[in-house]
Amino acid sequence: MQIREKNVIMHCDFYDIRILSGYSTTIVLDNEKIEEITNNFMSSAGIRALSAGSWGFVTTDDLENLDSALRSAEELSASINRVAPRAKVSLAPISGKAVSMKLPIKEDPRDVPIEEKIELIRDIEKHARIDGVSSTTVAYSESCVKVNYQSSEGLDLEHTMFRTGFGVTAIASDGTTHQSGRKSRFGVCGYELFKKYDAPSLAEKAGTVATELLRARQPEGGTIPCVLDPELAGVFIHEAVGHAAEADLVIEDSSILAGRIGEQIASPQITVYDDPTLREYGYYPFDSEGVPAERTMLIDCGVLKSYLHSRETAGRLAGDCRDCEGVGGGNARAQGCSIPIPRMSNTFIANGDMSFEEMIEELRDGVYLKGSRGGQVNTGEGIFQFNSELGFVVRNGEVCEMLRDVSLSGQTLEILKNIAAVGNDLAFHSGRCGKSRQTVPVSDGSPHILISSAVVGGSG
């Protein structure tokens, strides 16, 4: 699709246009009743224009008059630059060339009748409602979005992608205490997701966790060694490290990792990547600036190697980041037609060589923490607090009684250096990540990890 004729004089230094079209469907079943069935359709564009150091940005649903919207963005950027001029922005050059693509799927969700989808989530809900479970919620989602990207540098790219998934929550109560279990699976795929994963079995596990947590005790708390399962370790590396590695936060001096490229910030056991080329939930073939997706090594054997960049942040930090790996953008992402900002994709700790059984034996006495119930992190101060879904006392190298309402807290850099062992069982968990009022699909990954010393306490 050609937006602007090549012989038209530009009134800005750079512009780009992202056109999004597609749909999304959501079905929510709450306590056996259909709470929501929504179909949303998208056909809109986000347009940026850069004049010296100022960006103008507009969105429009009128795809027949994109040239007019582009002129508005150009005029806005020029006006901002006149009123409040900033240092000229130098966009990092794009290395490599992205290609247009349509990600193949095996089963188009649009070919599955809505009645069949409702029957599926009813079956999922039924399996979650085991004895002792008092409340259940099941949510199904699917989407298909085509993105067309064009720029004043001559790029004209397109990709089409499906995303499908579900989440189930079960709540159990003994009259005074409520506990919940949750399972979910999301993928860059079609309806075949439900052939890959046994959704009813996962729902039953959610119900089982909720009921068993009612009988679990709270932790005594203290500074002790612990093992984190892949889900909680993935959340830790995403929240405490991945966000701190986003270059806009580094530039704003809101990251504990600012100025630390080349430093040993973690145990030599730890290597961390962000990789949008993996067919996990954070996959994309090119980012929201047309930069080809590629793997970025954030930490190499404990040494900080790079940040996650847009073209602007890469251009700004290039002179101060000579040792960075892969400086040149590739991690600018946007929700819908919003402004692209540096974001994670699929962020994970690479495999080590220890089995889970060896790790528990090595732990000897401590706690084993599983799953995540969210938490909070301050990337500028480098402190965090996460809540695990459940835990277990480990005594004499044996996994013993269950714990509930367990939290993990500490200083990011201290915990990174206290990682004593990394497992060989890397697994990913998918979700959506929020930042600057935008949410994007991501995956967090990790093997089991052993932390020699961490603050564990009650979160209830």
C-alpha cells in the first residue's frame, strides 16, 4: 500500500505509518453463567513524524486519508520543535532486512462455531469445580491482527498473526479463608492450542491447588535459601531484570542497571536473553519500527551485556554503550496504534546443568516456591516483592508440607548474585505486560533456580 508519492516534499526528518486491521473475540464464563461474549474489530493507523528532536503523533480510523493524517503529524512535530526545541534525535540504522510474512496456523478459530467454544469453556469450568471449590471463572480469547508498516526510509512490511488462549481460576473457601488456583495457556497459534494442551486437566489442577491451599500453613519467614520454579523465576527475571534493561528507563535514570554495561551484576551461573524470534507469546517478525526481530543477550555469565532498545534509545546510548550487544533497536513495541516504546518480548534465563532433584538435594533445608500471584518492583531502587502461588518446606533434601501466602523480596542485584545453581528444565509462561498504559503479549522463561539466601515471608 503506497501512502505518499516519492516526489512529494517531506516536511520532517522521518516518518512512519503503522496500519492495523483485524479482530478479537473474548468469552467469559463466571460461575457457570456466560458473563461476556465480545467481538471487537480494528481498522486504524498510528503515524509518527520526527522534526529535529520532536515527535508528532496522530492516530486515525480514516484509512482513506492517511496522507492528511501524515501532514497533521508533520505539522505537530514542527510546532513542538518550534515551541520547545530538543536535541536532535539520531535514529540508529537498521541492520538487516525484515520480511513480510503470515504466520501459518493449523486450525482457524474463525471456522469454529461460537457454540463449540462455549461448550469448551463450560467443560473447562466443570473440571475446575471439584469438591471444595466455591467459585470459578474461565476466559477464552482469540485474535487475528494484520500489521502494515511503512516509513520514509522506504520500508513497506506486513505480517499477520493469530493469538489464542484461555485462563481458568478456581476459588475455595472454608468459611473464613479464601484461596485460589489458576492455570492458563496462550500461544501464537490458532485453535490447535487445545490439542497441544489438556485444558480440562489444567482446570482440575487449578481446583486442586485452591482446595489444598486451605489446609496449608503460612511460612515462618526469614532469610533462608530457596528454590524457585520456572514460573516464579521467569516472573523475577521479567520484572526485576527485564524492565530494568529497557533503555528508556535507563535514560530516565529509573533503572538500577544504568551505567553498568560490562559489569558483573549476577552470578556466573546466569545468562539471560530476550528473544522475539521464539514462537512464544511475545513473538514478532519485526518490531513496531520495522526492525527485524533478533535475540538480544542481556546477561552473559553474570555480566550485563546490553539493554533493550528502540531506534531512538539505541541512537542516544550508542556512544556510551560500545560494548553493548546488538545496539540498533528491535524492541520497540506498541499496543495497537499507540506510540512504540522499548519493551520485552520472550525474556528468559538460559538452561544450566542441574536437575530439579539435584537442586532440592543441594538446597537441603529451605523452601520451594511455585507459581506467581503478582507483586511489585522498583527498577530505579532495585527492590522487589513477589507473591508465590504456593510453596513447600524442604527438609533434609525432601519436599515436605505445603505453604500458602508466601512472599519473596529483596534487592535485585543481591538476589542475582545469590543464584547458586540453574536447572536444565527451561519452561515458558505467557501473559500480558503493562507499561506506560500499554499492554503487550510476552512470555517469561526460566529453569528452576536455587538462591542461596533470600527474604521469604507471609503475603497474606
